[in-house]
Amino acid sequence: MSKDAATESDVFAEAAARKLALAAQFAERHVEDVIGLVDARGQGGWPEQGNQWTLSFTFHCWKILPGPMKTRPLSVSFTASRQEYDSLWERVQSYSVVRIRARVVEESVIGTPQAELVEFLGADGSDSEINQAAVDLQKPVVHQDHQFGQFTLDRRVNWYTAETEWNGERVSLNLTLDDSGTIEAALKVARTLWKNQKRWAKRIEDFAVQELLPLKNESWLDEGEVELSADDFKTRMTLESLTVEPDGSFDFWHNDGDLFCGHSIQISGNLSEGLTRADIPG
């Protein structure tokens, strides 16, 4: 077994062990009534073995009734058949206040509060404190910057976004928060990119051609379509957004101009190493 395969195997083994340990913690808890505010990300889910599906969501704040409100996020999960999963999916919405019955472990083996949902009781507007939290959570949070203009917090992905100009074109600039909850480190990275934007723009186009034009011409030509030149490829891809991380890394996201049937063109890199990866996700 290779070193990478062994490492991946260890990761899966550790995850399985944590899952079993958490199940043991849930088994020791009584089912309790919980009212909570679903955070901005809403619901997520994934398939399990045996035709089961797990749905998850997070309470931004919550109460085990009739106790005090808690602001440490509570992760809630529910594993069931696909039919039950789909039914619950429709009932869990961002910023909604709902009541559930669940087993709650505040000091979990995962390190954060966890809940195993037993019954979803539905919307509940009876708690004025959590209702006010729902109002507050939806208020816009903005950051005004002298270079890029107004950033607005997108709570769904936990970054600030602004409409600005890159190399003469309007784009979205997304700045990811650092561990302290600020965008100062990401702003510094963005300013460095903008100082040399013409050079970066050319490097990005050339890198996309180097990494993806052979893929286009070998595997993605439509019936009757002739091979593309480098200039053809560059003309069709259009930059739409940049996402910048506080550690100096970044992603340039392009509309593919139907080069790859609507897949995005993602060019990634960092300030220290330059451009490192080209991909067509989506």
C-alpha cells in the first residue's frame, strides 16, 4: 500500500471510530425538546450504506426547553430512508425557527455540540428570544473598503463579497474570513494581486491554455467542431469571480463559453508558488 493510500485509509478509519463513539454518546442521552434557529447554510445531505440518507443542518442558536438560549452552534443530523430524507429536506429552511425532539451531546467526541434528530415537529414561533435572533441574523453586515468598495457578508459560505473591476472587467471578489473572523489577511492578498493584475491576467490565461486546451481538443470537441487555437480558447473563457483566502491562496472562476459544456474553469494558486492547478468542476 502506498503512503498516500495508507494515509487515506487512516483518515477513514478515524472517521468511522468517531462516528461509533458519537453514537455511543447519543445512546446515553434522553430525548429532549429543542427549539432552534437554522443557520444561513440551510440543509445538506449525503447517501449512506443500505439505501439510507443522512440530512444535516445547524442551529445558529438554540434551547433545550425550558432552559436558556445557547449560542454555540448545534449540528443536527438525521439518517433515514430516501423518502423520509426528501420529506424533511423540504421542511428545513435557512433562518427558520423550528422545534425538534433530539438527543443532544454538548461535549461530543467531535469537539462541537451534536444532536441526533428523533422527530421534526415543525416551525415554532413561541420563543421571543430566538425569534429576535432570527431577525438579527438576517441583517446585512457590510465592510467598506477604499479600494474595492462595499463588501457584504454572505453567511452561507462565510465570506465577504464585493463587485469590483479586474483588468477592465466587472467581477465578484470574495474574501474568506480568517480564524479571528476578519478579512484583513485576505484583503492584503487581494491588494497584492491587484497591483500586478495585467501580469496575473496573462499568466492565468496562458496557464489555462497550457493545462486545458489539450483536454478540449482531445476529448471535448463537439461533432464537426475543429480544433481550437490558444487565442480561440482565451476568447471564449470569461472571468466571473475571484475567491481569496487569508493564507495567500486564490481561485479564479471563469465562464467556459461552452468550451466544456458549461463547466466552470477554475484556475488556482497562491502568492508564493504562483499558479498550481486548472480544473473544470461543476
